[in-house]
Amino acid sequence: MSNLVRKQFYISQFHNSLLKRKAKELGIKETELVRKALDLSLKTIMPDTKSMEKWQEETKFIQDRMRQANTDRGVRTWKREDLYDR
């Protein structure tokens, strides 16, 4: 627990009721439920770095293919099966 930082914020009565009900239903403290919700929410908003690196690799691959297609003037020099060898 020593790595926790105290934060104070305001929530609506509606959110407070939901938080209390869900924490009781799950059998955990409200603070733990808030931390779990933050973890889940932030993962959705900010994907992990490795996933981002993979998307950047894919983007570069697609851009390279598009550039290649433009220089070939529409003549494709690769076969569909070549894509699966990567």
C-alpha cells in the first residue's frame, strides 16, 4: 500500500450510488473498484506501447506497399501469397 497516492475528487450522487452498489455486489472496497475502473478506462484510451509499435510497423508496411504500387504504375509485382511470408 505504500505505493499509493492520495487523490481527492468529486462525483455525482448518481455515480456514488452506482459505486457503492457495484462495490458491495463484487465484495470489494470502493477505492479498489475505482482503481480497477481507471485501469480499464486508461487501457482503452491509451493502448500499451507494444501494441502501438505493431500498428506503426503495419502502417509503414502499408505505406511502402502503396508507394511501390504508385511507382509500378498499377502493375503488381507481388502475389497474394507473398503477404503471408512476412
